[in-house]
Amino acid sequence: MDGTTASSTQLLRQINSEALLRFALQEQVFTAGEAMAATGLTRATVLGVCDGLVGAGWLEEVSDGGDAGPAPKGRPARRYQLREAAGVVVGLDAGEGYLTTLVTDLRGRGLGKRRKSIDSHALGRAGRVASARELIGQALADAGCGDDDVLLTVVGVPAPVDAEGMSPEGGEFWQLMNSGFAPALPGTVIVENDANLAAIAEQAQEPSANVATLLSGERFGAGLIVDGRLLRGRQGGAGEMRFLDVFDSKLVPDEGGSDGLGALARKWARKGIHSYGGTTSLRRLPEEGIQAEDVFQAAREGDPLAGDIIDRLGARLARIAVVLSSLLDIERVVIAGGISSAIGPVLEHARSLLPTDSGLPLPSLVASTLGAEVVVQGAIESALMRIRREPMAFLPRAARS
Amino acid sequence: MDGTTASSTQLLRQINSEALLRFALQEQVFTAGEAMAATGLTRATVLGVCDGLVGAGWLEEVSDGGDAGPAPKGRPARRYQLREAAGVVVGLDAGEGYLTTLVTDLRGRGLGKRRKSIDSHALGRAGRVASARELIGQALADAGCGDDDVLLTVVGVPAPVDAEGMSPEGGEFWQLMNSGFAPALPGTVIVENDANLAAIAEQAQEPSANVATLLSGERFGAGLIVDGRLLRGRQGGAGEMRFLDVFDSKLVPDEGGSDGLGALARKWARKGIHSYGGTTSLRRLPEEGIQAEDVFQAAREGDPLAGDIIDRLGARLARIAVVLSSLLDIERVVIAGGISSAIGPVLEHARSLLPTDSGLPLPSLVASTLGAEVVVQGAIESALMRIRREPMAFLPRAARS
DNA sequence: GGACCTAAATATAAGATCCAAATAAATTCT
DNA sequence: AGAATTTATTTGGATCTTATATTTAGGTCC
């Protein structure tokens, strides 16, 4: 497949090495005996494979007895662990108005994090890439390592992304967001849709084979996991939410089709202060100053216009949930992104609208607990999954000699 | 995983055997040299593996030189082929009003076919199973083999089916359709949703990684293939079409939610002859005698009411296409089932309704060419795919001694 | 401190598999 | 009949795994 085609005689060794490495990636420190139980191989084989992995720089033998074990009886076991210096992974959330990056070791422990606001439209593609490059450099410096240590970088962008990491050619905005990061960032680079990464993060938090994660700040995008697998679609368009308004207005998409809940709250509030009949506290703010936060805040204080908007958002969400549940048998819908903390009332209203007599069980509607970091967390999780799946494809920094 | 856990030393042999067998399942008759090219193994190894497969009853050496090859020069190659008597697969379309079964060899060549009308509600679960048992027995007799020859039986039922072959407990109709075939039918038995099987059949006809196949006779069900994989959902509910009317009537599903295009044409026609203002040839038929065929026929002759119905069906289809395209990035929508031959005008109208300014390309709408046999064909194809994926899991009838 | 116990590491032998190269066989062409 | 050609078979070597026996490193008990 990739790299040198191993001779068939060495294939077995490689299979066993991968299995052992997969095990090592989940354990802190392990003995040969534990590895024997996990892989089903003999002690001699396990030790041989470990030897090879130490030589390749993946593992290191740990000698100091910092152990509180239950009084081991016989000869003490040799213990191995993943070599700290084997490498790190980088996650990057390359949003429209900000960049967030996170560097972790191979077990997902954070080593460095950076965030920066950007103006993508002023920067252009090249500018976005350069900014990302710089930010990652800083985060790597925080983590005390360099470009060569990065095994894999996963980038989340707000655009459909196909299996090759490309976005549809028609979309100018999409092309701007998916700025061609691959050549400039360290290690192997994988570009993925941001909502898809959010879905991976949510699934890692609470495993479930059929979840939809709605990344719902400015734009609306869904990461769909069905039968435990992320859906992509030919051009990466799976999870786009354009269909919503297609229904409202008879196949003609109107404005708002891809707006997220946050953007909608803002838009409806700015429009509502003109058209709404009753009194509303939102009029105290200048029209251009109204943000989604203000609407949620006003609703909590009982403002009627804000309450209406909450209800409309809830109805919208309920529709989405029904479609996802009906068409894909989704069992859990997670609202993620920056506004997930304030979304409670919307969820409540949406739940009340769900039909009760439908044949199949209703999906549960929940808010994400990961806040604004879903995408970066998902990027890291995605990177780690990838490395776990085929560890040998990502060579660690060569050991000495 | 299944069966005897092979010792690790034998794993390599097994891998190579499976690879060779997969190759053999696609070829008519092959030489060791061809197998070498396909698997990348040495001649000695290939012959050794072939030896083992002959011993296991999978392959047989073909000696008679019924070959029109281009005058081979050197020593003639030994040629192998899949043993005809290795086994057969059975497909069963267990619909509500009929049973269809097809027996084929391991390359999908038909050996026997039977069809029978049934009254499922009168028969009950046990009666359905018994009828299926009998019909399959007849088809096997036509094919000249018995129960022991069946490696795998795939059953399609009009109900959601989860990964274990079970349907949701709530649905009485579903439980009746998914009648518990497994213990009574020959070979390993797999139960699957009928629309999913139709999707597999369509994809086998014209490969495409993202297709939706609407099985649209009496009931509406979709088989969804995204990223080359069939979607199932936790309870097998992926592809249910209840969401349609949820939109029309504000989250309250009304009648017709799961009716197929055929059923809708009939219902609308029977209702329409009362409410419609103009003249229509459909009134010449008794209300209870109007069938979907009559509506399509009348439309071809220019009847206005029938034309209206066609348009409404087209609009419905267009909605479905837009949702599938938008939410799942589906590139092709196939209408399959008994009415697929008459569906042309509906497709035309639906195409005209598709929006043209949407960001992503529109799905193509096509009619299936497999007619009423889609489900059975898909069942066979599904069985063959399964056997190709893990051939060794299905032992062939033991060879002599 | 020394005898004993235990579980792990090492060493050794054996089995299975594959590859590479040499040898033998079967067929066509001259 | 003999050369050429292609394939089958045999043989030796290398790799990797397993199974068994032996050694080793610690602890415990007296």
C-alpha cells in the first residue's frame, strides 16, 4: 500500500508489531505479561517485538521502580512505555475569524495551546496558512519540541472536505477556508471538515454509534456518525444543512440556509426590534450591537421577543432532530460550539416539540460540554485515532544511532 | 474472531488463502501464473495454497483443454477453477404479498428461481417461514442441489433490520415481516432490509460510492450508500422516509408518511375522482379498482387528473432528492421496484423542479432497470459480497474423505 | 546470612511459512 | 529429433512463531 512493500515473510512481524503498538498507545506502562494477554502472543515473541519497537524509537524500557504494585512475587517484569519523545500530534481549528491550535503527546495529554483572532478575508489563503504556521510554531515551542517531532497535524476548516482533503471548486468561501495547509504545516497533514471533527470529539467523550453533532455558531454544519463511522459524501458535503429552507419555501433556498443558531439569533433579533409589536429590552441596544449572547441573556430575564426567538430556534432544531432521527436512525443529537453553554432553553423547547407517537425512539438532544474547543479536541482525537489505526505509517523520530 | 482461533504461525497462510480465494471467486478459470500476478506471491506458494484450497473443497483442477487460448508455447499451465459443487447461495425477497427466491452459484449465475403470492396477514409469522422454506426447497430442487449445498441465505424484508437481523420490537407489522427466518432456512441466514438489498443490487450494476435507492412500490424505503458503505442505524431505521410529512404538517406525521409512489398514485386517484373538478378518464373505473398502473397509463394518454398526480409525485420525489443530496451528498437517486418501468414522467417532472443554483451538484434521478427483481438480485449480490469478504468463514461442502 | 519460592527472562529446539534458485517436465516450433 | 519456452517441482536458506527447558532476579522465611 504505502511505503516499501514488505516481503510476505515479514508481514507477520509487522502485524504483530502494530497490534502491540496499538496496545501500547492505550496503556501508560506495561509488562510483557500484559502485552501477552492483550495480543495472544508468546512471551518470547512479545519481547522480540518490543525489542524491535524500542529500536525503531516507538517504545522505551522503564527501569526506575516508581511503582505501587501489590507486592510482586517473582522476578520483576521488564516494563515498557511509549517513548515520550516518539512524537506529538497537532490539532488546528482554522475557523473564519480565529485560529486555535493544540499540541499533545501520543496519549492526548496537552502540551501547548494557542489561540489567535484573524481576518480571513483580509489575509487570503496564503495569509491564513502563514498565520497557522506561526501559531503552531509557538504552540510547539510551548511544548518544547520542534517541527520534526510532529507525526500528524489535523486541520479543521468550515467547508466540505472530501476524502483527499479538497473542497468543492465552486465555493469561493470554501476555497478560502480550506487554504491549502498541507505543504506548510509540520508532519503529515490531514484536512477535515470542522463539524466532522466536533463529532469525533463528542463521540470520544461519550461513545455511541449513531450521533449527529451540530456545530452551530456562525454557520451550521453537522458531523454525522452512523454505524460508528463518519459520513463524508463524495465531495465532503454530508452534513450540510441546506435542506432546511428548501422545505420551508418549496425548493427555493432562501437566506439563512446555512446560518448557525448563533447567527440566526442575532439576525432575527436585529430584524425583530423593528417588526415586533410588544416591548423588548433588546431595543436598548444599538441594532448593530446586538449579539447572540444578548438574546439568550434577555430570554433568561423573561423578554418576550427573545423568548419568541428561542422558540423559533427550538422549532428549527426539532425539525433537524426529526429528520436526522427518521432518515438516519440517529439516537443522539449534540449541539456543540461556542454557544453550547447557553443553548439550554432552546433544547427544552425543541424537546417539547418532538412527536411522541413515532415508531422509532426519539433522539436525545444534549448540549456539548466541550465548549469552544470541540473542533481542536476533535482534531487531536482524530489524529490519535489515525495513528492507532495504522501506527507503522507514522515513523517516530529516529532513535539514536 | 469466529471459528477456531488460528495460531499466529498459520495466520499468514490463511491470509494468503483468502486473497487467492477472493481472486478465484472473480475469475472463471485461472492459472498459477495469473494468481501470482494477482496476489504477488511466488509460484511455489501459490501452488501450495491452491493445493490446500483443493483439499478444502473450494477449488478443483480443470484438466480438459477446452480452451481457445492464443497458442501457448511452453509447458501447459495447471488451471484451477472454483469447484462447482462448492456451494450455492440463496436470495429471498420476503415481501408482504409475495415471495421470490433465486438460487445461484458462487459467481451469481442463476440456477433456480421461484415466485409465489402469499397473504402474510393470514399466514402469520410461522406461515411465512414455512412458505419460504417450501419455495426455497423447490428452487433448490430446480437447481439440482439440496440444503447442504447452501452456504448462505440472504432474506430481504420490508422492515427496519438492525445489525443482528432483528426489527424494532414496537412494530407489529415489522415483526410479522421479519418472521424469524434464521432457524428454518438453509445455510447461514442473514436478514436485511429490502431497500438496502435493492441498493446493493443497484450499486453492483453501476458502481458509485454515494447512491440512494428508493424502493417504491407499496411502501417507501430507501437504501442509502454513503462513502461506499450501506447505512443501517442502531435499529436499522436508516432510510426510513417518515420525515417527509413531518415537514408538510409541522412535526405531526399524517397518513401517507411511509407510502410508496405506487400506493400514493392509487390513493390520490381514488380520492381525486371525487374532488377533482374537470373530466378524467379515471372515473370510468370503479373506485376500488383503480390501480397505480391505471394512473400512469391515463397520464400517458393526457388525462389531466392523472397528470396532476404525476406532478405531485414528482414534487415529492424532488424533495427527497434535495434532502438526500444536501444532507448526505448523494450523487445518484435510483427509483427501483415494480413501478420503476413506468416512472419516467415522474422523474422528468422531478428533475424540472430541482434548484439550479445550489452550491453542490444536483443528484441524477434515474429509474432502475432491474424491475421487480431488485431485491432478490440484491440479496444474491449481498451474499456474494459477504462470501468474498471472508470466504473462509463459509466452509464449502467437504470434499471427499 | 542462607535456603527456598516465584514469576519472569533467556536459551534451545522444533515447526511452519515463504522466497530464491536450481532442476525437471511438458509442449511447441524448427 | 532437437531447440526453445514456459511451467512444475525440488531444495536450501531465512524469518518468525511456539513449546520446553534453563537461568535469573528478586522476595520470604528460618
